[in-house]
Amino acid sequence: MNRNLTARSGHRSLIRKKGLPAGAILLAAVLAGGLIFPRPGQPDEKAAIEKTIRASIGWALTKDRPLLESALAHDERLFIFHPDSKSTVSGWTRFAKQFDFWMDPKFKATSFDVRDLRIDLSGSGDVAWWSAILDDLAEWDGRPIGWKDTRWTGVLEKRDGRWVIAQMHFSFASDRTAPPFPALSGPYLGQMPPGAKAEIFAPGIVSTGMTERAVTVSPDGREIYFELAFGQVVTIMVTRLENGRWTEPAVAPFAADLGYFHFEPCLSADGRRVLFLSNRPRKGQQPKPGWGHQNIWASDRGADGRWGEPYDLGGPVNSDEAAFYPSLTRDGTLYFTRSKLDGGDPRLMRSRCAGGKYAEPEPLPKEVNGRGKPYNASIAPDESYLIACIDDRDDSLTPGLSNYYVFFRGKDDRWTEGVNLGPEVNFPGAGASAPYVTGDGRYFFFGSNKRKELEAPVGKPVTLSMLKERFTGPQNGGADIYWVEASFLEKLRRGPKP
């Protein structure tokens, strides 16, 4: 028999024989170890807490949605703080919207690991908090995504006898990243996908307060190119998904010569060629300041994945007129804008590609070119519609400013009249500048100079730091990049479908 049990039996016998008062009996029992009171931090309580913590991540391995739902608080107090402020979640209602992404067949969790887990409980025993190091790895459409060595903390509450998570916080140690650029993973820089309402794209990362408008995404989604202008710099930036993390945007190799302007990137359907606007002089031309030259240039990707030297796309696309804003269909047909260098009215053009050479460009019909001044147009990958910026059109939602319009193309190559994309894209007081539809037709990106008004504090002066914060970030009146689900475009189609 266990010696401790024997000793406890002896103490109990002694207590009974002595006839001690109840309080003395209780004290003696405690001192003897005969009674055990539940205390916060007991192993079985911590085991239940750890199970909840692991369920909040491990559910994704089998997409066990009820398991995740059982682990989290279902109220608006739920708060999840990610390293990037854009995807911070406040409230169960907003959190539940993420299931569309997680339950998508393209998303597949592959593994997770929780290390150095520490759990503490409050004195009342109904609140707990934890800290750990987390690896949370997954794939999107076969490409690796996820986080490694993530600092993970959170708070749980015991409600109706079970533990639920009320808060979670994810962060990365500053000495293990490349500050100030954050660690980002997942499609589209890990940004929360937009719905029917347009959202600013990657604020502080892509949309920074400088001028950013046109964007293009590689077919595999692992590269994002966008234009940037600030002061004397007019160039094209690129960010890449490497080893599960997006790189800090840097000047694209084909735009490395900052002595020239490079703008309006467009990738081919196979990602092997990029077209862009440049003010580089063509052969036989002398350099001119500013946009004295406007022609479409190109660069080809080698077998090693690197971009070659940029070259003049040549005639008949480039001519003695300005040629800009290239856009390609899946079969290589080129749409672009042509205008006289002296400021004549622009026209939207099309050039078919055969045998690697472009045919003589043809202007699009009057349904497209005949009303207002169309420019900067993006063709759908399947050539079923065209989105263009149009100036001086009488049905503009923002008088005096350009608007985005969509033109639908039938199988007989007939075009509909342009339809305004509406106030959800043509923001009040803002003009159109750069449309783009992703290769899968899922998202519509566009440039806008939508402005966020400065809110002056009541009874207090507007300080320099307030002005710097307001005017060195997005929505300061310069162009930013927005994105929205492209499904709304089809609802705008007028007449029979092609």
C-alpha cells in the first residue's frame, strides 16, 4: 500500500478520535494532504485549453469547419491581429467571411507546428492566455503559402463550461524579417480578397501615397508588376512570391535604367513577354525630355526566368504618333491607345498577331471610339469585353473627369455602346486612369485618385505630424490601385449575349 495513503488514513483516525472541531478537522485534512481543492492551472484544464488552441489551426488540415467554429467566440468581441493591418479581423461576422477563401478547393493546409507553448490562467480560472511559436503551412493552387516562426499569442474565456478563443495576435520578430517590409504570404500579397465593393489594394505596400495605377499579374500569380511615379522617377515595380513570402517591391529589371520613363506594364498570357510604355528614343531618334517619345517597348523572359534587354516593339504598332497602354488577349492580339504627339484626340487600336508579327493596327469602331475621348483600355483575356477610360463623355458620373466604361464584343466582332461602371468604381470626385482584368477574369484592378479628406481635431491645431501621416499615405489625392470582383461586369451587358 502507498505510504502516503497509509499516513493519511492514520491522520483521519486521529482526528476522529480526538473529536476536534470542524474547522480544525478541515485544516488538519489539508495539512495532511487528505483534501485536494481544484486550482487554476490543473493539468486537465490546461489540456482542454491546449486542445482549443490547436483546433484553431489544425482544423484546416481536414477543413473541419465545425471544429474551428467551436474554438472561437461567436460575438463581435472576437479580435485577430495579423502582422499586416489590412487583414486584421474584428468580430465573428467579419471572420466568417474568410471561409470562402479557406473552403476554396485551391486552398490546402499541409502542416502546422506549435512550439514553446505556455499557458497561464487567471485567479478566477475562467480566463487564460497563451504564447507560442507557430508554423502554419499551406498551398494555394499548388503553390506554397503560409507562415513560419510566427509569434502567436491569445486570450481564451471559459463560457458554458468550454474554452473559446476571444483574441489572437500574430507577429514576427523584427530581427528575423527585412524591415520595414512586412512578411506576407498567400495570393495577391496575402490581401483579403474583395467582394462586390472595391477595396484599395495592398495599402502601404503597393498603394503607398505615390502615384501607382496600372498593374499586371503573372499567369501563375507569383509576380505582381505595377507602375510607380514619384518626383523624377517613373518606373515599373515588381514583387515576387519566393519561398512562401512576397519580396519587397523593387524596380523591374527591364525598367532598371531610371534615366528613362517606364510605365503601364502588360504581361503575355504565358508570362514570357512583357510590354510597356517608355519614353526611350527609337533607333534614329534623339532623346526628348518628359514624354517627348511615347512608344511600346518589350522584354522577353529567358530560359533561366530572367528578363532580357528591353527593345522597341517596332512598326506597325509604333509610328510617328504616340502609342501607349498595351493590353493583350490570350491569343496575343494587342489593344493599345494611339494619339498625336501634339495632343490630338486618342483612338483605341487593335493589332492581330500572326507568326510572331503584328498586323497593321485598326481603330476600333465608332461604338468604342465615337463618343468622348477613350484611352487606356484593358481587353478581357477572351476578348469578350473592353474596359476603357473616357474623357468628355456626357453621361460621366464625375463631370469634368474621366470615367471607366465597359464595351462588350460579340462573336461577330460587333461592339456594344459603352456602359458606365457606376459609382462603386467611378468614385465621386475621382478620375479614371488604368484598368486591368486578371488572366482568370476573376478580379478587376483599376487606378483612382480618390481622396480621403483630412479630419481636423475639434479645438486642437493640425500638427505637422498629422499632415505628414495624411499626405504620405494612400488616398492623398494621388493615384492608388483598387480591386473588385469582376463578376459585376457581366451584369452590365446590354442586349443578347454573344
